[in-house]
Amino acid sequence: MAKARPRKTDHLIPADRVGSAAKAGVWFGEQSKFKEIQGQILSGLKDDIDWIPLENAILAVSTEPPGLAIIAPNPSLPGIIVLADGATIKSTEVIQQRYAEKVAAVSDKLSVATYIGGTKAAE
């Protein structure tokens, strides 16, 4: 049976406290000014990937393996969400991991500590 999501009283609580750490995405260790950081990371990604503009997000196009990823700021937690869709489950995982790592790399250039899927990616 489905259970209700825990009630959040502070949108800056860590992702693992609300069960979001395992979801596809890159979470910031830095919580202050996270909206500004999200914008900087999205801008930095545009130089490194093939993409199609979306309002406040990026649609990344992968040819090997074929698929798409939507990269967008999380509206309520300090992080970037990476949602991928490939031709198979394995290609979806490869695409999601690739773009999560690219987000972490841009974050690293900006000296923002990140965590991919609940694991530490950079400090």
C-alpha cells in the first residue's frame, strides 16, 4: 500500500532525510544560495553536451546509447535532477549516470560539493 510522503517543513533539509537521495539527481552539499548555483551549473553544462532548450531546464540528447535526459533544478531541494530515458533499462542507466557525472563535474569547477544518488561525488 502506498504511504504518504513525509511532511517537509524546511525545503533545505538534506535529500536523504526526505527519501530523495536515491532518486536520479545530484545533490549539493552547499545549501545557501542553491537557486543561484543551480543556474550556474546549467549554464556550464551547455558547453559540454548536445542539448535542446527547455524553460529553466536542459533536454540533453544522447546518440550513444540513444536516449534523452532532462536536467533541471530541483524546485524544493538544493540539487539538480537528471531524468533519463533510453531504449533499454541499461541504456537509461548509462545516460542517467553520464549526465549526473557531468553535473557533478561542472559543480566541481564551481567548488560546490555534490552527492550523486546519495553517494559523495566531489567536495
